[in-house]
Amino acid sequence: MLNTSLPQEVRTTLLLHQLIQDDLLAVQVLLGVVDDLPDGARYLPLGPGVADSGRSHDLSYKDRLELLLQNLECYVLDALQQIDQRIVVLRNRYPNYNF
């Protein structure tokens, strides 16, 4: 639970941190679901060139979906790292607050 006595920018940053963590968990759950699909799975077909236009024709639908989710995971992890750095800055800016 967020402390409402925290400055607004701290509350907003902590909320964003939680949302990004939720996104990361969702991507990881999806990666687990895709991993459990049979190798020839076509449950979620993707159009040609969706994953990597240079190599997508060599990948199965499952592999393409997994590649897309791994790319998404990288973006989410990058966002998490950026927000963690923002929290460090805010902790230095507001040393009298416990968050």
C-alpha cells in the first residue's frame, strides 16, 4: 500500500514500478504457456515476417511467438531498470521519506 504522505512524484513512480512488475509477470506467464505448446502448434498463427523479417520463414509459429514475447520481455526489463534508477534518484532527493 502506498503511503499518501509521500510526494506525488514518488507515489507515481512507485505505482509505475508496480505496473511494470505486473507486465513482466504477465510476459513470463505467456512465455511459459508458449513453452508448453506442442512444437507444431498453430493456435496463434502470425503473419509472415512478424518476428524477424530476415529469418521468420525458418521459424515455426510457436518459435515466432516465443521470439516476440522474448523481445517484449527485454523491453519490460529495460523499463523496470529505468524505473529502478528513478527510485534511487528519488530516494536521494527525499532522504527523510521511507519508501
